[in-house]
Amino acid sequence: MHEETRGPPGIGRERQAEIYLGGVRGQKPAVPVAADRLEERAREVMSREGFAYVAGGAGLESTIAANRAAFDRRRIVPRVLRDASERDCGIELFSRKLDSPFLLAPIGVLEAVHRNADLAVARAAAAEGIPMIFSNQASVAMEHCAAAMGNAPRWFQLYWSTSNELVASFVRRAEACGCSAIVVTLDTTLFGWRPRDLDLPFLPFALGKGIAQYTSDPVFNRLLDEAKDAAAEDRDRITPTAVRSLIELARAFPGSFWTNLRSGRPRKAVRLFLEIYSRPSLTWDDLSFLRGLTPLPIMLKGVLHPADATAAVERGVEGLIVSNHGGRQVDGAIASLDALPPIVAAVGDKIPILLDSGIRGGADAFKALALGARAVLIGRPYAYGLAIAGEDGVREVIRNFRAELDLTMGLAGCGSVSEITGGTVAQGG
């Protein structure tokens, strides 16, 4: 009679037990587990404008569809009779050990999702021990989020402004906040053509939303003081909608509501932001300026072509995030997962490659890891969890992703992330 061996239950089985036993007590999860129900429930609780901003994509949204189709075409090939009773989902990234290969992608304007915005996400990420990438277009300044996270890992996303002085200020602040990497987002030097937002029409930044990193920045505020007063140019015809927009803007801007309303500073700040927000003229040569600012690892987000990946390595970039911005920028763009294998082939293991766009569960993460990604970014799903249940909703989304990955690994015969290789996925129909 052979000796029975039992390993630890694993985070997947623990999460299942938590949900099922909760059901016995009449308790349901704070957020739906299924990706489509999660999105549907978020739509029910969010404003029409907020949901359109988060869920929408460029043009016909064919890139969003392509992202999902790329995952559907890859099929997992489980192996059997391999002891996977104990599983390790951990990875190492920039000399830091992480319990799982997940990060929270930068999502701007989270105040349109939930009143606690980035602060709730920061607390959830810290509690679950996964890195959060602070958004350049955050609704809460990075310093407040960092204070809520303690020693938990975080990175900073950088949109390269037309003001290099402002870029330098953002990087200095990120360093002071304990961020351990700078993520330069390259695919949003212009706003993509987004019909959902245009049809409403809704640009959150025009209402002072999502610009907290700017209004809290000393360089931006100095530039604001120096900017000419555009009040004379702002005398548009007064309408009820214009009045409501002005009130909303005064409320969103730091400081006293009545002072903001009288001073006109919020409108001036919005104008300045829209003028300097991003720089379409950015080239490879500009990376040397950023390298001169910081010793932190520099990652490039939005890389989809192998030649660009090779160029990044040649210029000393420490990491890449293969991403099409969740389908929000270019309609008809290549799916991020389809772009991943050629980039991995071009770069090899010289620098870590992460994948963003289209991840909707742990099985998706498994496929991305099998195709060469070191880790993946969770995007819209955690925003939907935030909309439904605040910090608790974000935590449950993270836990569900980790649980599904853990169970998928076990069922595929993989005891560690290093065992998730190209042979564990195949091209399907």
C-alpha cells in the first residue's frame, strides 16, 4: 500500500473553497467571476460616460476583438501524470520576487469609475502583494497612493510631455514615491479615434478629471502661473451644459470650490494640460534624456514590432510591454498576443517582456507566459471590480486571476511558471 502524499491546497483551491463555503452561508462574491458578467455588472453601476471611457476602443473596436480572438486561437495542451500537487506562481522581476506574474496596468481617470479611484486600487494592490503601475493620468496624486501602499511594489507610467522640465519633475516624484521602474507609454502621443467618447461627447480631461499628477506638480503649477490668461478667449455662449461643466471642473480642481469658480484657474489648467500633455515628435534619441534623469529601469509600453524591440535593447532599455493599449488607439492593429512571439524571438531573454491588452483571466495569463511573456498586466477587469465594489472588488478580481492561473497550471501539469513553455500551447482553429 503506497504512502499517500498531500501537498498544500494551493491558492486556486483556497479561493474556490472560500466562494463555495460562502455560498453555504448565503454569501456571494463581491464581484462576478466570469469576465462577461463582470463587465455587464460594471456597466449597470457606472455612468454612461464613465463606462464608455473605460470599455471603449478605437474605430470599429476591431482591435479589442482581435485581442480576444488571438487568445481564443491558442489552445492549452495539458500534460498528465506529472506531480503538480504543489505549485509556485512566483516570478522574479528586476531583482524583486513576486508571488504571481500579474501587475495592475495604468488606467487613467479612475474617478469616473469609483469615488475612491486610484487610492482604492493602491490599497488593493498592496493588500494582495502585486505591483500597481501608477497612471500618468491618475485621479489621485502618486504621493497619496504611495503612502497607502507602504513597502508594496509600484511603478510609474510616463506620458512624455512637450515640457522636458515636467517630465523630469514627474520622474523625480516617482523616485521619491518608491517607484521601482518607469514605464514610458509610446502608443498615445495622440488620442485615438474613439467613437463611444465622441458620440457622447466626453473628454474627461476637459472637465479636470484625470490630471491629478499635473495639478499636484510644482513645475506644472509654475507653468500655469506663467501662462497667459485666456479668459477673453474663453467667453463661449453660456448654456446650461457649459455651466454644469464649469461647476464640475471647479469641484474636480484642488482647493476651494468657490475660489476655483471665481479664479478661472481650473479652466486655465485644463488648457495648459491639453497643450503640453503629449509629444508626437518623440524619437529614439530622446530616451537618452530620460536615462540621464534616473537609474531606475526604463520599460517601453506599446511596442508591437520586432524591429522596435531590437532597437530598444540596443539603447539599453531594461524591459518591454507588448501592448496595443487595449485596442484604444489604432483600429485594426495587430493583437498584442500575436505580436508577442516575434518580439520574444527578436529579443530572446536579454530583457523581460510583459504582455498587456486582452487578458481576461488566469488561463489567458498562462497562454501569454507560454509564448514568452515574463508577466502580464490586468487592465479593464480590475476597473470593473473597482466600479462594482471599490477596493474589495479590485482585490477579488486579483484573487480570481491568481486562482485560475494556479488551477490551470496544476491541470496542465506545471508546478512552476518556468514550466509553462511553448509546448504547453498550440495553435487552434
